[in-house]
Amino acid sequence: MLNQTSTEALLSATYVDNYLDCVENLPNDLQRHLSRMRELDVTYREERRRTRAAVRLQAVLVAAQEIGDEKLQVVQILQDLIDNKQRSLDGDHKKLCEFQDF
């Protein structure tokens, strides 16, 4: 009987010790995990902000690329126009030189 009583007392003491450890540590553990949740929320908001900024930046870059492409087309048109005018003037000059040689 004494052995059973001492075993019961030991189990009770172990239970009380574990209970007290749990009660003492639980608020700190909860606080630590809740703080981590807040940190993750902040990180998520920052990433969303960066993502939105990246999407806006991408749209601006696409628009700039389209404008650049259009400008290149205009430059090509100008170059073709100048080349055509130059050929026409070269032809007229050649005819003039031939006429003067007669």
C-alpha cells in the first residue's frame, strides 16, 4: 500500500509540475507565436505592395517599349523618304551633268 501511495504521490507531483510549467510557459509561447504571425502579416503586405509596384513598373516598361517601337518605325519611314529623295536628286543631277556634257 505504501508503494502504491508513494507512486500516486510521485505521479501527482509530476502532473502538478508539468501543469505549472505549461501554465507558466503558455502565455510566453502564445505571445511569441502571435508576434511571429504579425511579422508574417507585415511581410505579406510588403510583398503585395512590391508586387503591385512591379506590375505597374511592368506596364510602364511595356508602354515605353511600344513607344520606342513606334519611334523606330518613324525613323525607318524618314530614312526611306530621305533615300528616295536622294535617289531622285541623284538622278536629276546625273541628267543635268549629261545635258551639260553635250
